[in-house]
Amino acid sequence: MIRTETITSAQNPRIKELVQLQEKSRARREKGLFVVEGRREFSHCLQAGFKARSLFVCPEILGQEDYRSLEEIGCPINEIPAFLYEKIAYRGGTEGVIGVMECRSNTLADLQLKDNPLVIVLESVEKPGNLGAVLRSADAAGADAVIVCDPLTDLYNPNLIRSSIGGIFTVQVAAATSQDTISWLKERNIRILTAQLQDSLPYYDTDMKCGTAIVMGTEATGLTPIWRQAADAHIMIPMLGRLDSLNVSVSAAILLYEAVRQRQAK
């Protein structure tokens, strides 16, 4: 039977743990748990096979029909009033539901690829918002996976989940070292294209119809030499103004959709 309890105080131990999971990467790692807010994100999370440990639900915000659907999940439900929900919600307008979910493995071995895969590789991208935006583009373009190399951000960071609008759950994601990722890509004959300004051809003059990994670094420092040396080709987005770089998520979207264009034109 589902245990449903009412919590009215921000000092409740379960509320304190929830806030800790929202704010502390270390707490998420140690407990193997993360937090997801909102019906859309929570739905994507469940559909991706993640298991809910507990729910925090505001009946004043959540409709009765949606509440009944949450009861079917089978995990403990904590009912909280609107004033407390507004205090603990990571953002406004999340429709009255917060889930505490169990983390799972995000390794290269977990990735399942189809023929001629399209993969995005991000090296040392540190801003959760940028990574979340890349995941949205990867989902929209039907990319097979996003690999985060030498990550400087937690894959279950609430800002990342929010900015991806659930894309962290709809796209396969793995974290690995750059060296392991290079070996993994080469073993699968996936062509490595590094986005860089030096010694590069325009992206639209580069074949992306075969198995392709588009590799991008940070806006400040670009890619490290290990990727430039491993690359099968260097590609660039022509910069026609006075600035010399685009936001990494914008660049990723441009390159992903060039791959889509080429593949549809085959």
C-alpha cells in the first residue's frame, strides 16, 4: 500500500534532504538520488526507466486526475501545502510535483547505437545550462547520444534538467574520459569531427552521412590537443562578424542539423 503523509514544516527531515539533493552535488553522489520537478520532466524521467523513490506533491496545484496517476507509480507520496511547495521548488510553475529519483549508470558501455550513429561529444563543458541546451538540440535532431568528457558539471544538476526540459532523459547520455571516448569511437569506426577554428574546413563541406561524432569544447579554451590529434577532420562555422565564437549550444544545433540535412539528402 502507498504511504501518503502530510508535511507542513520546512524543518521536516525529508524536506531538508530534498533541499540538500537539489543544492549539493556531493549529496546526490553519496545517496545515489536526484530531484526532478514538473509533470513534463517527471514523465520523461519515468518513460526513460528511472525509478521514483518518493514524491512531494501539492494537491492545491496538482489536479485530481494527475494526482491519481501519480498514485499508480507506487512510491511514497508526501503532500505539502502551496506555501511550502513554493519554498522548496527549484523554479516556479512546475505544476505541483517534485520527484526524488534513483540515479543510474551513465557509461559508454550503456550506450546503444544504431547504424551510422550521430553523436555529440562535449569536453569539459562546465555550465549546466549549456549542456541542457545541447541535450534539447540533440533530442530535436534525433542524435543517438551525448557524451560528456571529463565533466565539470553533475549530470543530475537541477539546472541541467531544467534547461534540457527533460532532454537528459530522452537522449542517451554518458560520462567518460576523453581518452576512453576516443578509443570507443575509433573501435566503432565513428568519424571524429572536431569543431575548431584552426586548420578547419567549413562544416557544410564535410561529410556527416557516415557514423559521426561532433566534438566541441568550451567557448573560452576550445578543445585540448588530444582531440585535435585524434580527429578525422576539423570543422568550423564561418564567423562573419567581429566576434570569434558562438555559444556551444548554438554551435551544436547548427552542426547537428547539418548532419540531419546531409542524411536526409542521401
